[in-house]
Amino acid sequence: GAGVSQSPRYKVAKRGQDVALRCDPISGHVSLFWYQQALGQGPEFLTYFQNEAQLDKSGLPSDRFFAERPEGSVSTLKIQRTQQEDSAVYLCASSLEDYPPYEQFFGPGTRLTVL
Amino acid sequence: AQSVTQLDSHVSVSEGTPVLLRCNYSSSYSPSLFWYVQHPNKGLQLLLKYTSAATLVKGINGFEAEFKKSETSFHLTKPSAHMSDAAEYFCVVSENVYTGNQFYFGTGTSLTVIP
């Protein structure tokens, strides 16, 4: 069956540009998570949605990062005025559960390079 | 507070020999623990999970892990390594409370399988 998909798979941005990263979760999955994975590190939590509600955004590193999921399905992570330290792989995961422990299914990620 | 320590950043084994990837965790509440595998250019795949049921957990591809509360460990093992097991492995902890929607990843263990 269809898994979590993310687009684009690769994105190169010049410093200062805005970018938008898309996540299509598995159909019917209530919970959606975004992670940032720096080179050689484990993923780090950014934000969590339950349906269209953003219940936790404690991991967003700055106010340049913004995420939305307006209809409770597709989600977009937006980064404004990109900086070199934003270069990373951004992972999206979805889960059928709306309470812990969540079994998360991950997408392939979007590799963002900021020049 | 939660954290995960993967004790080895790199592990090398010969094909057909046992695999041991070590993980220690800390958690304020009853944790759920997971092992994920990440093959190059592919999404994270769940190998197995512990969610307060049996302490010996069997996963896919012959992997298993044992939850030892007294040692705060959740080591991953496999009796006989296969070439296809070469990948990055992540130990993950999540707390079983309603607000426990964050996954905390270790820094990963890179497994090399020598023919």
C-alpha cells in the first residue's frame, strides 16, 4: 500500500530564501510528526499534529519555522529566510493512533541544502 | 526527562555471526521503546517495539530486543548477520503519557557486515 510521501526529495536554496516542504501521510492517519535530521545525527522532533490541530510545536528551532495541516491530511513545513544551519533532512511521519505509544511510519525525507 | 544513548557509533560483524547493538535509556515515566533501521536513501523502518507487554520483543528480519528495566537497557540482537542488514540503526524512547508525543532518537549505530 501507499506509504508516507514527501516532496521535493531534494531542495537547494540560497540563504535568505523561503522554502516549503510537503508531506502526504498515510490515508486515515490521525497523527503527523515532523523531524529534522542533521548529518550524522538522529532525527530531532519539531512538531506534532493531531488531525488539523498543532498540539506540540516545542521542537521548532525558531520563529522562521512554521508548519500547518489545514485539512488534517497533507502537511507543509515552511522555513522562512533560510540559513545554512537549516541544512538537514526533514522527515515526516504519520501514525494511526492519536495517543501514545505511537507507531510511526516515516517518509523518505526531504534533503534541504542552504547555500 | 527522556534520553537515549547508543553505546556504539559503528559496529562491524562478519556475515553469519551474531549482531549486538546496545541502547540505554532514561525516562521519567513508563517508556515505550523502539528500534528503527534506515537504509541509504530510504525512510526509517520500524524493526520492533516494546510497549509494556512482554520484555522480549521479536521484530522483523530475525531481530529481537530485550527490555531490562533494572539496567535501563534495550539492546538489539540478531543471531546471524546478513549482508542486507548493513544500515543505520536508531534506538528510540517515548513516554507513555498523554503528552508523550515526542520521540527521542539516539545518535544511531552504523552496522557494517563483512562478507
